[in-house]
Amino acid sequence: MRRGSSTLVFAISLAACQTVCAQNPPQPLSVSAKWRNFIQETASPLTLGAVVFNGGAAHITNSDPRYGSDSRAFASQFGASMADIASQNFFGDFLIASAFHEDPRYFREGPAHGFWSRAAYAMSRAFLIRTDAGRESFNWSNVLGTAMSAGLSNVYYPPASRSGRVTAIHFGLSTAGTGFAKLVPEFWPDFRDTFFKRHKS
């Protein structure tokens, strides 16, 4: 049975993204700052971990992009995973964010809010984003950036994985996956603070 794209799990640059407090937001990013944000996210060790995870998951499950099952195929899966994440970061967090005046940083609600409120807020970031002017808007950076990345993947995916169906799955899972990924920067600081406080005492 043909499986969908593995890009679901970490269609992210994830917690590598800059995270700021929603109650005390900093100044908006300039275009050059958005470029630096894209570079920092893409070069982060967390992104490398996501690349290995994506490539490994696709290799083990024989899901798209379907390069095969030998060691050479895994190298191709690794390269495709890196290209997927890098292109999504470039198109979304730099190109579209700059053109539509959107802020690619994650604005964390924090522990002043309830768990379910925070979880819903984090996942909603797949479709909602803060603009440079501080307003909330539809997240063109994620939706258009992911669509452009999914389209570009047809240049380097193997022929068996170049179809409208695979591209649509890639787009859908990556778009939704971004929202799930935002759970990490929302809740990780709580876990980190609790864990380290417990081990310091």
C-alpha cells in the first residue's frame, strides 16, 4: 500500500524558531532580520535532528519520497528531507513573511494561560500569524510557503513520488504539522524549568 509523505512529523524548523512572549513582544523584524532568522532556523542542530528523523522515517516505512531501501537511498532521503525543510523555511519565514509583512517568530502565550488554551493557540498558528504591525492575520507565510516548497519538491523527488496526490499530501501534512510543531516552543520552557529546578534542589 502506498504511504503518504513523511514530512508530517517535522515539517519544521521547530523549536529552533525564535520564540518570544506574546504579552511583551519585541520590535518587528526587518527584512534582513527575517533573513537571519531563516539562516538560524535552518542551521540549527534541531533542524538536523528533524532531517534525520524525516529521512529515517521515510526510509523505514518506504513512504514518499520513494528512493528505495538501500544505504544510497537513505542518503537521498536525507538530502530530500533537508531540501524540504530548508525550502519551507526560505519561502515561508523569509520570502512570504517579508512580502506579506508577517512576523515568523512564535509568540508564546506562557503559563499565565490554561493548558488547553495554550495548546489550541499553538496549533492555530498553522493558519494564524502576527503581522509586523502587531495584528493577527491569516498565515500566508505557512500556507503559501509550504505550497511553494511542496511544488519545488517535484524537482528533486524521484519519478514515483512526483504526482499531484503526493504534492497535495506533502502540502497538507506539512501545513498542519507546523501547528503541532508549535506545541514544542509553547510548552518546552515549562518542562525545562520544572526539570532543572527539580534537579537543582
